[in-house]
Amino acid sequence: MPRSNPRTPSGRQAGSEDDVAGPRSEVRPYLSLCAIPWLAITAEGLPFLRLDARAAYLLSLVDGRCTVEMILDICGPEVERDGALGILAHLLQLGAIELRHP
């Protein structure tokens, strides 16, 4: 899934290497593993996103309690880690989710 210029949540970056995606990840500066994704779109707006099955699945895991790392753990081996991070970055770019930092 192509993505371009994922936005940084509130211009913040994670403070340490341990809180972010792995060192080779393209989305490393943008998604802190300890950030908590929240839905930023209403149920009425969801059909307009035209999400594929994997993106819809990841979006269904966004509950405002689970961190990015927890969502990656829930996905398990079925969804490749960098692929899941890319999808979350794409959802962030679309405005479907926002990231809050504890």
C-alpha cells in the first residue's frame, strides 16, 4: 500500500529508540510504540475511506486503550510488523486515527 508523507502527531517524536518502531522502519519517526491510537472519524465517515481488509482489521483494534505495540502484538504473525506500522501511518495520514501520548 503506497503512502506519502505520513504526518507527525502534534509534531512530536518519541524520545528513545526503545519507544519507536524498529531501526529499519520507514515510519520510525512517526509512530511511537507507546502512543495510543484513537478513532478520529465517525462511523458514518468510515465507508468513504475505502479501506482494504487489513486496514479495516487494524482500525477495528483501535479502542483508545491499546498502545501501538499492543496492537502489533494482537495482530501476531498474520500481519507483518512493518506492514502494520505502515497501515497505521496511512490511517493517521487519512485522519482516521490520531495518536495520544501517555
